[in-house]
Amino acid sequence: MRLWVLPKEQVVDMVCRLMADYRVWGPQAKGPQFAFEPLPDPTAIRLDYNISILSPKVALQPPQERIAVFHLDGGFTVEPVIDAEPTVIFGIHTCDLHALALLDKAFSADFPDAHYLERRQQTLLVSLECLQPCDEHSFCKSMGTWTADSGYDLHLMDLGDAYGVSVGTAAGEALLTQYAQARPATDTEAQQLHEARDAKRLRFPNRLNFDAAELPSLLATAYDHPIWAELGDRCLSCGACTNVCPTCYCFNVIDSPELSLKEAVRWRRWDSCQLDEFARVASGENFREARAARQRHRMFRKGKWLYERFGELGCVGCGRCIRACLTHINIVDTFNAIHASQHRR
Amino acid sequence: MADSIYVPRLARLADIRPMTELEKLFVVEFPDGSSLGHQPGQFVMLSIPGVGEAPISISSSPSRSNGQFELCIRRMGDVTGVLHRMRPGDVVGIRGPFGHGFPIEQMRGKDVLFAPGGLGLAPLRSLINQVLDERGSFGRVIILYGAKRPAELLFRDELEAWAARDDVEFHVTVDRGDETWTGNIGVITTLFPKITVDPLNTVAVTCGPPIMYRFVLMEMLSKGIPETQIYLSLERRMKCGVGKCGHCQINHLYCCREGPVFTYAQIKNVPEAL
Ligand SMILES: Cc1cc2nc3c(=O)[nH]c(=O)nc-3n(C[C@H](O)[C@H](O)[C@H](O)COP(=O)(O)OP(=O)(O)OC[C@H]3O[C@@H](n4cnc5c(N)ncnc54)[C@H](O)[C@@H]3O)c2cc1C
Ligand code: SF4
Ligand code: SF4
Ligand code: FES
């Protein structure tokens, strides 16, 4: 792997050049918080952000998108809308990078989803190594997502006055040579990078009281655990937890006529398994009526079912669902409580 | 431009036949005459532009396709409501066929017991007619059909034809009779004592509302039919039909992909399935 050095004062310059050829998404200040959005100007980028409200998933699976247009004149015709353009997502934390790898699998498995995949194909990922945990809620170390060896085109790591840059792909290397004035790292700098990575180990706590690899087998014994009823009693079914989650990709498909009545649009919108009607059919039968069952469904997807399907756990430990929940439903506490009770028995 | 799995093909309503107060049979064809290429038990996503999409089982047998396929549709809400007001010649959108249907190859040589309830006959009719079209390669054919009222019986002409055949054992019942009804009265499970089966050589198939199939499954099991030879078709909310949107999930299973047809053995330990 080639290592490069990019002086910090040149980041804005690099983003500026990128913006001529790409739509560049990056972390920006939004009041006291941070959001991943297309950068209005290169200086808006804030690589010192702790965590973004929504994950960079928004660049690849937007909250709402047109997926087809029906032209209504007499009969009708229909055509897909595939909205993709050359894009760079700059400054992705590694938890979110791991989440994108899961979305890649979900949207390419079985029936490939051109809306996501066309966008993904035109998108380059520039990730950023965290040297500190975002806050007390992140548990990326427990989930093994606190660093990354692949999945990126370029990967940045803070070295004080400069970023050490690891190249993940040829496209990433081209980006670096065409848009940035980076220079190859010296042996000392390479050594410095490895040391900084090693040093961060101690700063990141393990919040899960057991090895995350045990989650699928742990949950296999916990379907009827009393904790689901407790969570169900507290949950408001607001769907905030799934909206902020970088690995949640469930959606609704909604058709609506345009005001002109000459066209109708097929929309895809984020949906949430926490909402009451998510599993309700037209006859009125609701296959996941109890809030407890819906909470269990979310946690089982994260800790077991997506793993069984795609070989990756559905939780990357970003902690967003914990921060977002008004009633303090906490996925780490839940998993730990299940583990504790199964090991008491 | 890349193809989208969410964009339907245009299809024409070749014919519309009223069946009951709530159900009509829609005969559908593609303008280029191509066939749908489905297996019994599979479904399509049917679109009405600007209104929405609904998953609908294919009710006709592939053995009778003729470049057309049939959908038996109950008027329930937005999409099906508009559809019921459409006329022959009108155009709809079709995606699919999707899902896993009935494995007819594994049924050959065996006795087949069908037990549809109400609208559950719609998907089973596809398989029943294929079995009847290849009658020689199956053992006994037993059909037990239950509906709420005589006026809700679907495919009445076909029911009469099945009743008249001596190579089909056909029993029908209604929950509540009316002044013209002289047949069986009672829920579908009351038909099971009328038949004997050779359990190990029997494949059993059911579809209907959850309250109905729970009891029907118990009858099938108590006849000694092996769990791997009992098939049922499940309904779930579906938005994509292709294993992405998450709506149809039954615990870890996707009804639209692994289903909608499952064996009892596949789902007996899946709590959300039954
Ligand atoms: C595999 C399968 C096979 C089926 N086969 C048949 C069949 O052969 N024949 C048959 O008659 N029926 C069949 N059904 C049932 C059929 O799909 C429903 O009756 C149909 O979806 C009703 O659609 P509707 O729009 O008319 O009803 P609605 O009640 O208007 O809507 C149907 C569903 O979509 C939701 N919905 C409504 N509006 C919106 C909106 N704006 N945004 C998001 N969601 C909305 C509703 O909550 C409801 O769950 C089958 C279902 C499945 C899953
Ligand atoms: S954010 Fe909390 S209250 Fe809202 S749906 Fe999720 S768990 Fe329930
Ligand atoms: S489940 Fe919660 S902690 Fe895990 S990835 Fe989703 S939002 Fe982050
Ligand atoms: S209908 Fe969307 S996942 Fe099955």
C-alpha cells in the first residue's frame, strides 16, 4: 500500500478542484452539530467533526428520490429515473464506511438496484480515521469498525500538520495525483502513521461486554427475552433510530400524480420498521403489531439477520440511534443486558 | 440507461370478468404477445400509474397461458379500487413474476390435497389447473374449498367442472348458507373428516386468511402428512417484491423472495410466520 502526505492547508484546495468535476459531499457545521451534505463551498468542510446527524448514506440512498416517471396521455408510458453523477464523499468516518459496504451488498445482492448502484459506481469514498471516539455513545471498537483497511478509495489520518493518506484503489490514486499536491510519505512518516494508529487503541473503550462475533448466537437464544417488552413499553414508534442509522435501508414505494396530471411519479422514501403500519396488509392484519416485536425486529436485524444474509453485522456501532432516542433506548445496553442474563442462568 | 427493477412493463387488460360482489378476474396480456413465464404460486406487482402498486398472485396455470395470464382481484383499497373501475383495453403496469412458487416437480407421482380458503383459491387455482392439465402424472387430486357465503365462491364454473370429474375428489363448504344452498355448512376444517389420505404419499397445499390456515395446518398434520410435504402461501405487505424494502420480512425470511410459498417445515419455528 502506497502512503502519501497531504498538508492540511491543501485540503480546501483539493476540495475546490474536486468541485469542478464532482459533486462533493462532506461534513459541515449545522448549528452545534454536523451534517453530511453537498459542500456549498470548499471552506465549509469540517474534518474536525465528531459525528454527523445523518450518515453519508444520504448521498447514496437519499431520504426521498424519484425512481420512475409515468407519462399519462391516453394510455401511459413509463421510464426509470436514475439520478447519478460523479460524486466524492469526503471525510467519512470508518464506522460509516463499514456501513456503506453493507449497503453495497444489500443493493447488489439478488436483484441489483440500479438507482443505488449507478450512483455508487460514480462515487469515490474518502474516509477519515478517528483518533478519538465521537462521544460516550459510540462503540465502534466493539463492532470492529473503528478503523478500516479497505472499502475506501482514499483514507486520511491526522498527523498534526498534515494527513497521512492511504490509497485503496487506482481511482483513489488518480484522485490524489490529479486533484491534490500530495507527496509520497517518508519512512519516518509511515512509521508515525502506524504508531498513531496503535496509540488510538487505548483511547477507544469496549462498550460491549462480550465479543460482537457472539451476537448472532446470543440473539438466537433471546427471542422471548423479557427485555423486548420493556423496550416496547418505552418506545414511541417515532422511527428516529432507523432514520439516523447508517445501515438501515428499508424503504417505501409511493406513486403520486403530479399537479399537471400529465405525469405521475414513483417515489422511494426511507421507511421504518418501527412504524405501526410497516407490516400491515390491506385486510387490516398487522404482522408486527406490538412495539416490543418491532424493537426486537430492529435489534435482530442488526445483530443476527443481516449477518446471516450478508456476512456482516447490521450495526457498526456509530451510536446514532442511542443519541436520537427520546426515551433512551440503547442498543448496547440491550445487548449487554441479554448477555448478562443468559450468562447468569 | 440501466434498467430499473422498479419499473413495470406495460400490459393490457384483455378481458375483465365479474366473479362476486368483491372479486373480478382480469385477463392480462403484454402488447408484444410475450408470455409472463411464471410458475404456479408466484406473484406479480401490478401498478396503476399515479395510484400505486399491489402484489397479486397469478391465478392462471402456465399450462394454459396462450400469451395471457389471469389475476383474480378483490376490491380492497386504492389500487384494487381503481382497477375494478377499469375497462378492457385499459393499460396497467406489471413487474415480475416474483418469488418462489410451488415445486410442482416434487409433487409428481403423489396425491395432492388442496385446501384453499376464500380468496386463497386465487393462487392455488394456478397449480390446480396445471395438475389437472397433467392429470396422468399425479395420484389422487383432492380439493377442499371453504368460503364465507355461497355468494363469495370464486370460479363457480370451474368448481362445477371439478365436482363433475370423477378423477377429482371435490368438497366445498360455506360458513353460512343461504336459501339456495344445499351443500355443506361449516368452516373448512369440517371437510377434513370426509377424506382419508395416504399421508406419506400426499402433498398438501393451503392458502387463505391466517385464522383459517392455522387450523387447516393442524388438520393436515393430524392426518400424518409430513411437514416437508405441506405447502402454504403467505401474504405480507410488499413494496418492492425483490428482497430490498424490508416490508415483507417474516423474522429472517423475506416473503417476496424465499416465499410466498413455504413448506410447514420451513416456517414452523419462525414465530412471525404462523
Ligand atoms: C403475495 C401476495 C399475493 C396476493 N395475491 C392476491 C390476489 O391474488 N388477489 C387479491 O385480490 N389480493 C391479493 N393479495 C392482496 C393484495 O396485495 C392487497 O389486497 C392489495 O395490496 C390491496 O391494495 P390496495 O391499494 O387496493 O389497498 P390499500 O388498502 O389502499 O393499500 C394496500 C396496502 O398499501 C398500504 N398503502 C395504502 N396507501 C399507501 C400509501 N399512500 N403509501 C404507503 N402505503 C400505502 C396500505 O396500508 C396497505 O397495507 C396478495 C398479496 C400478497 C402479498
Ligand atoms: S428512536 Fe427510540 S422511541 Fe423512536 S422508534 Fe426508535 S427506539 Fe422507539
Ligand atoms: S443500530 Fe444504532 S449504533 Fe448500530 S449502526 Fe445503527 S444507528 Fe449506529
Ligand atoms: S417486498 Fe420488499 S423485501 Fe419483500
